[in-house]
Amino acid sequence: MSRREMNFVEHSTGVNGLEKVILREVRGFSAEVYLYGGQVTSWKNELGEELLFVSSKANFMPPKAIRGGIPISFPQFSNHGFLEQHGFARNRLWVLDPNPPPFPTTSTNKAYIDLLLKHTEDDAKNWPHRCEFRLRITLGPGGDLMLTSRIRNTNTDGKSFTFTFAYHTYFAVTDISEVRVEGLETLDYLDNLKNRERFTEQGDAITFESEVDKVYLSTPTKIAIIDHERKRTFVVRKDGLPDAVVWNPWDKKAKTLSDFGDDEYKHMLCVEAACVEKPITLKPGEEWKGRQEISAVPSSYFSGQLDPRRVLLYSNP
């Protein structure tokens, strides 16, 4: 199929009649986006392998959020505030953006969608502010998945508002006990399992043998998630998002989640580009931009160990 004939953006009906959009690239990469939640629910490589985790028990039924993929936490991360868990963006119906902001004209990407979340009177009952949240989701020619958020304060009463934010990305992994995360070593983190107490990461990489729920602070713009079993490395690049959340519920917590299989914790890991520690404040008319790009590359081995320098060079030539 030629590039001219390729259907890069296909509108379709998903689970329970919910509207979705499928993005495709010529080499065989694809992504799936539900307008409910403005949520990516699938990202596949050229072999058709699923790179994101979605629970087999996920509810595709409003008002419940979809468990897996890339839910968006806004205007509140976690339950630290007055709103519902992780805010309302992930369980609202987004619309196609009729007036998307301009993007660089040099871009050759054709597989993308622009979504818009507008303030509603229901939202105003708990969060009395007006905003416009624009989201562009792009599938690059090389399979990279990019999410760019633009949030603008449209209050007419002169009031600023403050928010926290996360791209709550669920990566699909083969065996969580064989996964390591590199790029966060020696950094401070807030441990949500210990009342958000602050610690410093001691290991040369993060590995997993029990429940983890940490917010790493002042993180680099690039993080590597290494799936040894699959010999695959996910690379997360981010801009405007200083923090990184790492979460896996492990066995006991998994059993308490009604929309999550008891053993599914073994096959997923959330590493989230976020802004949690220092909330963002926007004055009327001001706009914030936060971007995440994720890619999957073959892991490179050296003396039996992964050489992260080679991974990062490979992923960012």
C-alpha cells in the first residue's frame, strides 16, 4: 500500500459503542484512542505486538475510568485534593478539536488526532474554574507515540488556578520481576506507601519485588524501562513534566482492584511523566504545555548486562 493510499486516521466504534480513532503508519505501527477519557488504549509495533497494558477486567463504561493504556490525570494527581481520584479528565467525553493549535509545518506525521476537553457545569461544582485542554496524539513513522497537552486558563473572573498532572502510562511487560528502570537512580522520591515521606533512591536501577508507588522528583528528560525477558526497552522522553511516577500494585493490592486481574500485576508497569510535587499555576489567558514521547527499541547487551548508553543512543540518534 502506498503512503498516498494509506488510511492514517480511521474513525470507528469500540467497546460498548464508545467512539474511538485508530492511527496507523505505513510500516505497520498502530495506536487506538478512545474519545472517552481522551485515552490511548492500544499501541502496537510493526509485528502487531501490544506495547501497552489494558486489564482484561477494564470497564469501558462511563463514568468508570478505563484501567490501562494512557489515562490522563488532571487537574489532580492521585487523591491528594478535593476531586475524584486522579481528577476528571480520564472519565469525560472529549471531542475532536475544531481549531487545533499550529504545529511545526516541517512535521511529516500524518497519523494524529487533535482532541479538546471543555469545562462543563458539572465540573464547576467541584472545580470552579474554566479551562480548555487540548491534546494531540501522534503516531510517528518510526512507531513513536507522542502526546502533547496544552491547558489554558479561560477564567473570566480574573482568578488563577492550580493543578497537578500525569500521563498515567501502563507499559506491557513480560515479567515484572525481570524489569528494571534506569535514569532515576540517586534521585529523591516521595513514597506514597509511607505517607509521602521523602527518600533518596539507593540502587543503581529500580527493580521490583513488592508493591511500588513512588513519585521521583526533578527527573531527567529521558527514562529507560528494560524488559529483559522480551529484550525490549521502552524509552520515555518528556518535556514540561519534572516528575516521574513509578507504580505496580503487586499481589495484595491487585486483589482489591475490581477492574484488575489478580495476577495481572506481573505483566504491567506504570512509569508516568508527571508534575506532582510543585503544582502548576496559570493566570487567566496563560497556557501550559506538557509532552511525552514513548518508543520501544531492542535492548542492547554488553558483557551480559544492558548498556543504557547504547539504548539511549539507539533511541535518539
